[in-house]
Amino acid sequence: MTTAPARLDPEQLAERLESLGDTAGAVYVRALAREAEVLRGERDALATFARTVAALSGNGRTANTTLSGQARAALDTLRVTGRCPVSASRRHSAKRSGSSALTRCRHCHAHLRRS
């Protein structure tokens, strides 16, 4: 049985490429790492905004179900993390989502699989 290799830090990979004489490869790896960080930040900002909009109809602040439905659909495209980013306990709190086999977290509104 083989185990997967340990994941390299992009900076370590870039340094290794430079030591092998591949300066262009090192520059490329660093650029990809910076781009990934920017995309993670944008994804997190989008998720925060979508969670805010999705919570509006639940709090009685708006009756715009079309907008909150679109926000929930946007949240469904994002990866669900093991810890809830909104809850103080960092745990997802499942709430049934109709008759589907999925539930939605009460705090961050992400879709969760029912266990």
C-alpha cells in the first residue's frame, strides 16, 4: 500500500525549481500561488455576502425570496468546509430543506448531506 506524497508548499517548490535552474518555472509557481490566494479571498467574500443575503428572508428583513434563493444557489456552488464559518461553536447546525435528502446549516446556509 502506498501513501500519497506530502503536499509541497508553493514557496518550497519554487525554491526547488530555482535550485535546479528552472527560474521560469519558479516564477510561474509563485504567480499561481498568488492567484490562488486572491481567488480564495474573493470566494470567501462572495460566501460572506451570499450568507448575508440568504439570511435576510429568515430574519424577516425582506420578502425577496428570489434574491435569497439565488444567494443559496450561489452558496451551493462553494465547497462546504468541515467547520461552520458563522457559528460561534464552529459546528454546522442542520435544518431540513424540504423533502430532499439534503439539509441546510442554520448558520451559514450551506447544504449538508443528511447522515
